[in-house]
Amino acid sequence: MEQTISKYAVDEQGYYGKFGGAFIPEMLYPNVEELKEKYLDIIYAPEFQEAFHGLLKDYVGRPTPLYFASRLSEKHGAKIYLKREDLCHTGAHKVNNTVGQILLAQRLGKKKIIAETGAGQHGVATATVCALMGMECIVYMGEVDMARQRPNVERMRILGAEVRPAKSGSRTLKDATNEAMRHWINNPNETHYIIGSVVGPHPYPDMVARFQSVISEEMREQLLLKEGTETPDYVVACVGGGSNAAGAFYHFLDEPEVQLVAVEAAGHGVDSGKSAATTALGRDGVLHGSRTILMQTEDGQVVEPHSISAGLDYPGIGPLHAHLFDSKRGIFLNATDEEAMVAGVELSRLEGIIPAIESAHAIAALGKLTFKPYDVVVLNLSGRGDKDLETYIKWGGY
């Protein structure tokens, strides 16, 4: 994990352009201020880097392969590579961040860990590192998500975590985040909150992006070996809060020749009233401690999102992505539930890889881009489809 400086990086006040900041209750100010003052010194200390990279290599299984998907490439008329984050321990990219944050929590003297989760992959990754380090773990998860991601709920429990249901609102990721925030407010001193995406008050969006930047760091090295260049023409990733996309984009932010393509969940359709396509439907506001783009009513109430994918079922995006959208550095597309499910089965049939439904949204977007035959496209395959088998079965379109 290299320390890089980008014109798209967060500033000293915690802002990406006009997005970001730390809008927090007074009770949390000491915790967030301590993180802000210490996180960079801690995570770039040589002993931290040694521990972090040691665990990524020997425990997580990094580097993950960069796989040339020949049949998918033939279909879309470009050279398409899959960054295989689905092969990480726990089945998704989320563990890159939880390994980093558990090491950080130890160095801050925290004894207990809380987390929120939607699809359950961040919850599993948090429960995993808490078991590894012998720390108490509480994970908040929406009741709806607990039902549709039951295998991940049981994985968390086997690992020793307590899974607490969020029963308010839409009972999905937004509500789980609300409950985790409330818990942190009531237990600020001994608890570290491992936020799973590039959302929340500064420094979380920057910290999570730095831990996930190992993805694009590896991409550059692997592309140099496979293509003779470190820079692809396109990097494509799905976006809910946006941690896998932040990691995939990180080392290409200042390379204008690299098209950064973020794919949101359109649900039943952008204009259906059941969507999570934030940049198509949202406007500026404050959500979960930062200024960003979010779906909201005229009077500022958060609109309930919908996606068949629990991990993309979020009414906002991280402030880095809001800035990439606002500055036009990123291309923001969306895919419906149906398009994502079809794309997930298509990848399974073409390449023998069953993707997480989150990742299937990114695959669906390949058909919405116009490629030249020599274009090099890297798609971040952020997770595997084991957790989504019930959703695939219920959908039944295969």
C-alpha cells in the first residue's frame, strides 16, 4: 500500500471538492478526531505495513489473479480482464479493509468492534478478523437483508459475532448503518466502528479507500506483465457506497486516459420508484456523517432505495464517488435487477465463474459501452455468488 498524492485525494478538512467532511454528534467528536489525527501515521508506519501486507499475503491470499476472460472478451469485442477479488478469503474485497482496520483498532487500544453490513460480506469479513484477533464483534444488519443473505448471517455467528437486526425503515443497509452509528454514540470509548465502505465521516472514506487501493496497485503490476502497460483503457466496478470501486480506481485517478466506469443499481428501473441509482436520482445532502449525493424527497427525507443486490441497496454514494461524478472524472452508468441477473448467469456460462449480484451489475454495463477491439478493460469482480444462490434460484431465469 503506497502513499500517493492525487488531485482527487481528500483535503486536510476531509473534503473531496465540495463533498465529504465530518457531520457527527458531539459524543463522537473525540473518536473521529483521534482517528483523523492518528490514522495516517499509524497505517504508514513500517511495522503496520509489514503486518498488513503479511496478512494480505498469507491470510487473505493476495495478490488476487488478473484473469483474461476470453469468451467474455469475444462477446463484447475488447480485451476484458477480471480482477478476481472473489478469490479473497471470505469471498469478496471487503476483507482488505477489515484487516487494515482491526490492526488500526488494536493500535488505538480499542477492545470491541462494531460494524454494519448489507450483503453480509463486510459483516463476515469483520467477524473473521475479530475471531483472528480475539476481539468482541457486533454486526448490525437489516432484517430484510438477514433473510435474503441467511448463509452470511450464519457464517458471522459461527465466527463468534453477534448479529443484531435493524428493524426500522426499509430494514436494509441504510438502517443497519443508523443502528451501528447509534451504538457507537452510546459506547464511544472502548469501541471501534469498522465502516465497510467509503462512506461516513472523515477520515473513513479516505482510510477505507487506502486499504482497498491494494486492488489497483496490483492491477498496474499485473497489466504491465500481461499487456506491457500499467494503464488500461477502462476500469469498471459496481458502486453502492463504493469501496470496491474506490480500490479499483485509486491508482488511476490521475490518469485521464483511463476511463473510470461506476455502475449503480437501477432496481426495477431508474424512474420506477424502486431504484438505487443515486447519481441519476439524487442531489447534494448529508448522509451518515458526510456531504454527498443521496436520494431524498423535496423536504430532505431519505428515499428508500431498492436493489435485488443487498450490497448496492443504499440511498447514497461515498463522497469520493460524488466528486468523481460531479467533476466528470467518472462515467456513471446503471443496471436494472433483471440486467444484472442475466449478466450474472452469462458470466457463469461463459467463464465458469458465478459472480456476486453486486459484481453482476458491472458485467451488465459492458453491453452499454462501445469498445474498440484493442481496448483493455479491467472489471473488478468484487465478490463471488455463493451468498446469492437463493436470489439466483428465486429469480430462476437460467
